[in-house]
Amino acid sequence: MTSQRAGASDWTLVGAPNARDLGGLTGVSGRRVRSGRLIRTPALGRLTDEDLPVLAKLEPACVVDLRAQSEVSVAPPDRLVGEPTVVHLPVHDPAHPVFTYVSAVLLGHDLSEYAELARQGTPAAMAAIYRWFVTGDSARRGFAAAVRLVADERNLPLVYHCSAGKDRTGWLTVVLLHALGVDEAAIRADYLAHNPLTESLREVLVDAMRQRHPGLDEAAVRPVLEVRPEYLDAAYAQVRQVHGSFGAYLRDGLGITEETVAALRANLLE
């Protein structure tokens, strides 16, 4: 995408339309997030040949993959350039089938085994996942480890992704931006930017699924291809319920120390 933020990198990845540089957002004391340091993307297996030189210019030192091995094994392998350190931090809970449902939708797989999920309602399932992001063991471990990687300057520039680049990637972005002192309105705007950036891709996916699966329940599919304010609100509500504040969640839920926050700000803020 082409960033509209002041000071952010100007680039596009055709095979990852919702990829974006977090540079240009305003953090603590009015200091802007440095461009070209922190890049959020979907899985990189659909990058085109034309995308690779663009990624090469970003020169990622580290790529963090939040997918479980079960997701990685059925997806196209990430297309990487250079020799970045690749770190797998699986944020996954088998008790929440929406994880594999999202992957199945993206890959065009048979959705018949997810009939019960559709009956329960995928918006409710998505909200449950966002609450789990705050309290789930593997979620806390994965997000905390990712924050510590970002705090180590040797890992920058750092690219991080899950499957669609919107939920796990989205919540990790929320965590990082809060630690950098970005205000909640700007964080929410970045989170919701996924929908307009992927509108064309979303319609292509839905149309292809409609052709493969006559009678497709689009009301069950679209909520897992989108981000919605109520998903983010569910996570924020869980933070308040369990920890009282986002700062306490960073400290007590993720074990992020003041030293780590200071390193994040030193590395990422102008």
C-alpha cells in the first residue's frame, strides 16, 4: 500500500495489499514512529516477483511468524529476500476453530467441517478470539516474545505476520503502538485500515468460494475476512476486566518491563 502517514515509507506489495509501515504515527511526547523499522503484513507466500525487490529495499533483519505449524504446512511458503532471522511464535488455540477456518477460507479449502462454527456465529467467534488474545497462554507467550524481539535493535527492521495479517498481527500492532505511546484513536484507525486495503481481494475470495460452494453462507465467511470495531472492543474490554489498564496488561499480562518499553521507544521513535 501507499502510506499516507507523515514520514512513512511509500511502497506497495501487490501480493500483500494490507502490508504497511507503522512509521509516521505519533507516539509519546510527540515523537513519531520511525519509518522502515516495523512492518506488518499478511503471510508472505503470495508475494509476486515484482514484490521481492520492494521487500529487499526494506532489508528486514527479522521476520516473526505468528502462525501455528498446522497453518504454515498448508500455505504457500513465505517468499523472503536476504537472510533475515525467521522466528516462529505460534499464537494458536485448537479450542478456537476460527483460526483454521480463516486459513481454510484464504486457501479455498472445503468449509463443510466448520458448519457448527457457522451456526454459532462467526462474529461471536471472532470476538471470543480477541478476548483470548489477552488471556490465552500461547497468546501471552507469543505476543510478549514478539515485543522483546522488537525491543532488540539487532532485529530491526522487523516484519511480522500471521495468515491474513489482521487479527493476531492486528493485536500485536495494538500492543506495540500502546507501548510506544500512540493514542488509541490512531491505533484503531490503523487496525480498521485492513478493510479498505483488502476490499478487492475480499470480493475475489468470496466470489471464488461462491463458485466452488453453491449455497455458501456469506454471513459466516465475511466476518472472518474483515476486521470490525467490536472485535477490538472485545479485547480492550478483556484488558480492562482482567488488568484494569493497558499499562497493567503490558506489565502483568505480558511481563513487559519498563526497560523493554524504554528500548522500544529508543529504537522506534524519532
